[in-house]
Amino acid sequence: MATRCPRCGLRLDADGRCPAEAPLLPYAGRQWGTAQQLVHRLGVDITTAMVRRWRDRDGLTTQRGYSPLDEAARIEADKRTGGRGRRRRVDVGVALAA
């Protein structure tokens, strides 16, 4: 059995679940999460390194390691529909939620 989550790299708990699957924190009308939590919610081709680059390059708001899901989803959609970089799959659930 794997000891790390294949999506975000966190160590799995005793039940084999990833801690990043925990609910996001609601604050000021927005859902906030760590890079690993955002990876689990934004799609199969998103990595924690990508979320961290969004903080540096695209101005993703981050307070004490937490970033808002709606802002991350907007940045991800802009990147996915932009003409630069590799082609990425569209996750219908995320596209409909945004």
C-alpha cells in the first residue's frame, strides 16, 4: 500500500486517506485551503508546484499558507485557456463550479 498521496505527496493517515481531503476553511465568504487541498479540488493535472508558482507569478493571495479556492480556480482557468504551455485536460466539474 502506498504511504503518500499520488496527487499531492502528503503522507496518508492510518486509514489510507489523504489529509488534504479535509474540508476547506470558510473565511470572509470564501473557501480557503493549502496548496495540497487546492490540488485535490482543481483537477487531475494540477500539482502543488503549480499552485506555489501561481502565488509567485500570478499573485494568488496567500495568508499563513492558505489561499482562496475561487481565486485559484480563476487563475487555473486563465492558464488552461491561454495559448501558452502544454495542453491540459478540462475537468468538467471544476469548469461548471467556477
